[in-house]
Amino acid sequence: MNRSLTVLTERHLRSLVGIGSDEFDAVAGVYPLISDGSAVMPPIMRVDVVDNNGEIDIKSAYLPGYPGIAVKVSAGFFDNPSRGLPSLGGFMMVLDSETGVPTAGLFDNGYLTDLRTGLAGAVAAQHLARPDSSTVAVVGAGVQARYQLRALSLVLTFDRVLVWARRPQQANELVEDLEGELDCSFVVVTDLDALAVADVIVTTTPATSGILELGHIGPGTHITAVGSDAEHKRELGEGVVTGADLVAVDSVAQSVRLGESRSAVAEGLDPGSLVELGEIVAGTHPGRGADSDITVCDLTGTGAQDTAIAGLAVERAVAQQVGDVIVT
């Protein structure tokens, strides 16, 4: 019996999915499945490539009712920009959830990961930031900072963006890329103290020690941290998580192992105080309590998000007859 496999490249995938409402809904929809236990999501497998400042992560999840299961191989090699290469790459395989037969190969070079991570930040901000938030700050000015800002524009009406990066030139390049795309003003800051006026702060770096400190954060701020997805990474300084009024995570089990919550637990945070984002999305937890609250969302990235965004891309590819079909 002949079977078909749809092969999609980054070029195909960029034409199929992007920063949009359907993509946002696809990513938001997985969080309640994680928090209520419906998602079958094994621990992340990671291969460290110490000699080349790299790592390879393997993520997957089965979501009941979804036609496909994505298995993602994600590579992060952080010296690549000096070689003229992106720091993130990889591909996904999609298997039929009824038979296990491979149905698609998505050679996205990390695009889908960038996309779903940006959208996840928007989901967090929609449910945890103050609705009147008007000043957004990004710590780090790489590819992910751009996706976070684009996605935030789906859920917040902000008129100012503060950009901090270790290399000011990188911050200036982000501004050049986005100032004509987003309807807001941009300010490059060299002192993290300047972020105290921000309503929303998103950290997007591969840092291994805290960058954003408690003194950099004002009352009522929401912080989304997306950079810590391994035991050796950390973006938030001591006291940021433990001092927050509410700490949300994409997955408690994963965040206390790999995320900012890992360091916070070591500093005395009760893991039982962590709230999964899915509880807030589903309405079983109220989320932010007061305008003056400081909230943190610790996003480590989940296989459930990969299954959701890959499934949407494959669905559209089949409907639009995009990609190369191989008969196996």
C-alpha cells in the first residue's frame, strides 16, 4: 500500500503560518490540555555539544483529538552568528496519531519554534499583563525578541518599546527592522534600570546567570522569561521569581527542572505555589490579582506547542497543495 509524505521547507512554512489569530489560538489551546493532564508530553531529551557551544533538544507531545503528533529535533548552536548562521535550527516530523505512520517532514530551520515561542509570550501577556500596558521592554535583541514584539501586538496596544542588549548595535538593528512594522516608538537603553517604567518585560537570551534583577522591575509589571530551557540557563536574578505575586509556568514538571523556577525553588520557592498557564487560560485560576502585582511567566517551551503549530501548518499545506509529496 502506497503512503504519501508531505515535505515542507522553511519557505513553504513561512507562506503557511505566521503571527496571526489562528496561530495564536492554536498555541493558546494547548495549555489547558497540559494543565488538566490530557497532553502526553515526555521529558525533553537534550544532547549537549559543549565543544561547540551547542545543544540538541528533542520534544514531542500527543494531544487527544489532534490528527498528528510532532517530534521535533531542535538545535541551538550559540556561536553560529559569528559564522553567519542562525543560532537556532532543526526540523520536525509529524506522525499520524491513529496509525503512527509519518505524514510530513517539516524542514523549518527553527522557524516554527521561533513562531510558537513568540505566540506563547503573547498568550502569557494576554492573561497576566495589565490590559492597559503601554510600555514593553525586551531584554535581548535577537530573532526571538522580534517574534515576541510582533506577537504582543496581537494582544496589547503598546506605544513604546525599550530595547536592551549586551551589544547595543544588535539593539539598533532590531529597531531598524521593526520601527516601520509596529506602530510604536523604540528606545535603545544601555542601563537595565531604565526598564523599571515598563509594564511588560520579555527576556529572550541564552544567559546562564541572572540579567534582570528585582531593582529593574516596577510595580505592576509582568515578566515573561523564555530563555531558560536547560539546567544551566538563567535570565532572572535572585528574588525576581520568589518576590513575584504570581508565578505561572507552561509545565510545572518541566519548569522546576529546566526553567527559571528551578533556581527559584533552590532559593526557597514552594513548587506548590506555581500556577500552570493552562489553568489561567481555562479560567480555573483567576491569574493576576491586582494592578500593582508583579507577575512572572516562566516559559520553557513544550512539545504540545510543537504538535499544535506543526499540525496547523500541515493542515494548510494539504488544503492549499503546498509542498512536495513523496510516495513511500
